[in-house]
Amino acid sequence: MPGLETVGELSAAYIRAHRVLVLADTHIGFEEEISSKGGYIPRFQLRNTLKILEEAFSSASIDRVVFAGDVKHLFNTLGRIEKIELAELLAYVKKYVRDVVVVRGNHDNFLPTMRRWFEFEIVDSYLLPPFLVVHGHKPLKEELLSQSWKYLIMGHEHPSIALRDSIGFIGKFPCFLVGNIGNYEKKVVVLPAVGVYQTGSRVTLRRETYLSPIIRDRVEIETLKPVIAAPDVGVLEFPTLRELQDLMA
């Protein structure tokens, strides 16, 4: 996608002309929810997010960080540990950039409370021509479609692709998705989730399996191209889902 790049093998995108880093679905606080239900999982969400940010800041010239939704995880509250970890995340980002933007996701209730201690912007969509950033949990309305953008960047879907080889081995990888928005000369890129426990919704050719109403209602599913960016495999751009259908598990 012209002007939009992967950052090494990270689950993030870089808009070079604006010097902006975009990442989605960190889901800080996920472990706290599991703990409240009597379970236990290691606290990796914040650690993984900070690692990705550290590598991005050392690899690219970044003036602004845009979170494409679901920075936090808990729906109905701002959890005690969630608040501590969000503060650590925001403090870290603010060491490197002055401008931080959160495009509100469906999990970002109570996030404005954090503005008592940190200055950042919360919006429903963010226009950086020729890019528009949304979270993806709401339908793409006509007033947004009529704005001056060519490329939509979104999260919410947590895409991953499962592929099988000739002997039946299955590998599952988080991925970017790049495709066409039907009836419009516009394109979409779906970001993989940064959250280590958000392992991904499996990419298919069945429209009803997707979480986002944007993908279900607007995107030409068969034109979507997965792009894997992962430390173990590098950056791999695949053919369209139409061409991959016989290999998808």
C-alpha cells in the first residue's frame, strides 16, 4: 500500500510521510480479567507492547503514535492493575513522542480517565490523508466514505491465517490483511493484534465469520491479501484469499 510500511517484523504499520506509527488491539488488562474469573496467565500484554514500541522507535523516525483502538481490555471498569499498566504504557510512549492519539475501540470505555495524568487525544476516527484510521467495530458510514482518503487502516479483527501443506501440517500466523472496499476506489489494511493473547480470528472466504461490519459489509473478501510479519518467518506477502483457498486450513 503506497506510503504504508511494515516496521521490520512487528505487528505495526508506519506512515512515512507523516512519521506516524499505527498499532492496534494491545488489550492491556486482559490478564486482570482472567484473574477476576479465577484463572491465571502470565502478564505478557504490556511487556510485549513495550517491546514492539521499543523496536519501532529504534527503527523508524516517529513523531506520533496512533492506537487504532482497544488499548485497554476491561469493558465495565478501569481495573486497578489495568490502570497501572496503562500508565506505564503511556509514560513510555510520551518519552519518545509528544502526540499520542487513541482511535476509540469497543473496549476503550473509561480510558478518558487516564487523561487526568497523561495528555493524549481520543477520537472516533483519525484522518491523515490519504489514510483514515478507525477501530473497525462500527459500520463505515457514508459520511466517512465521502472524506478525502484512499486507504483505510483498522484493527478489531485480530486476523490470523492458518495454512496447511501437502502432508497436512498446519501453521497459524497473525497477519495484516490488504484488500479492496467494494464499489469505491478505496483500499483497506487490517492490522494484526499487538496483544499476545489475542491470537486472532481465522481468515476465511466466508463473510459471516468476520467480526468487523466493515469487512462483512464493504470489503471484497476474495481480494484480501494476507501479509505475515513475524520474527520466526520474516515478512511474507501471500496471494489473494481466492488463490489461497485450497491451502487454508
